[in-house]
Amino acid sequence: MVYNFRDGLSHDGHTPRSGINLIGNYYKRGPNSERLYPFGFIKPGQYYVAGNYIECIGEIGDPRDENVEFPRWIQYNRDGGKKMEITDKNEIEDILNNATVIRLAMCDGDMPYVVPVAFGYKDDEIYFHSSRKGMKMDILRKNSNVCFEVETGVELTKGEKACNYDFRYKSVIGFGTAHIVENEEEKLKGLDTIMEHYSEPPFEYKPEMVKAVGIIRIDIEDMKGKKSDGATFA
């Protein structure tokens, strides 16, 4: 018997081919335990917890059975955890298209540099504008490898204890190569892509403005999404 097991039996890092069996156990609150939530499976896996009895909750069946109702904290075992990777490209693109800003990460030698910028996304390309001079452009001229991040729906979810606070969100992190655009036709394409992210066409630009502005295109090489519903095991 284990008293005051703060975070429950949190089995992290298992693959879908792994298995954890917790069968026929009796979980009893310790002298200082306010609540008892013994299951906290974060990663995808095959977890079998049938036949357990949890004091003040009762008998727990098999969470793989979709016809059985469970407390909220155990529901997330069915989908592999509350934080899930997004693999559908349409959903990833939806996050990009609904984000307000993009955070661009660069590297100047061994020194990282991150800056938020307005942007537009279309057909696996990201465009943003900049002054033609400055730290950002100086770094990109020396090192065109970049990382980027966007997020939507960020909301703090509060818990009864500090470790039970979490965030609800959807995010995308990607890698690519930045190219400083010099061709006027592509500059106009980039400006349109940025403006379409925030407004509706048609758009008009003064020729002297097009000539003076810096336009950067990121060719995306890889990007992945992640989401959390912000629920806690409390």
C-alpha cells in the first residue's frame, strides 16, 4: 500500500505497443490525501485497469470500453493523453491560417534570436515583411535556416493545486529555409499573401513602398502540430 502518491501511477513514454496492467487492486486514501486518482497515463499505450477499486469512487472497469462512463481524469487514456500530436495537414494549416503572429527563430553563430512577425501562409510557403536593414535581415543573410511557431486558442485552465494548472491550445512548430525576395513580382505575391491573412482583397501598393520593403519567403521543410484540451487529473 502506498500513501500520498501525489501524481498517481503516471506511466510516461510508452509506445502503443507497450502495455501496463493494473488489475484487482484496492486504492485507499492515506492520512493526508484529499483525493485519490491513481491513474495518469500520458502517452499512447495499452493500459488495462479493470477490476480495481478506488476508495470514494468505486469499482473501475475497462477504459477501452466506449460504452462505460468514467470520471473525466481517466477519459484521456482512450485517446493517448490530453496532449496529442496533430498529423492531419488540413488541421495544421487551419492553425497557421488562424494564428495572429508567427514567432521566427534564427541563429547568429551560437546565439539564438527569436522575433514575432506578421505573416501569411499559402502552399507550404510563409511570407513576412521587414525593413531591409536590421538584426533580423543581417542574420538571415548569414544563416537562412529558421524555425517557426504559431498557436491558437490559448487558454489557462486552473486546478486545485499548482501542479494541476494547464493550458488549452493548438500549436504548430516547423523548420524551413528563408529567402530574401528581390523580384518585384514575387514581392507583390508576398505582400498579397500577408494581407490576405488579415484582410480581404483587393490590395494596392505604392511602387516606392514595394521597392523599399523587405520580403522574406520561408520554404517549409517540416512542420508538426500539437494540441491540448487543458484538462487536468484533478
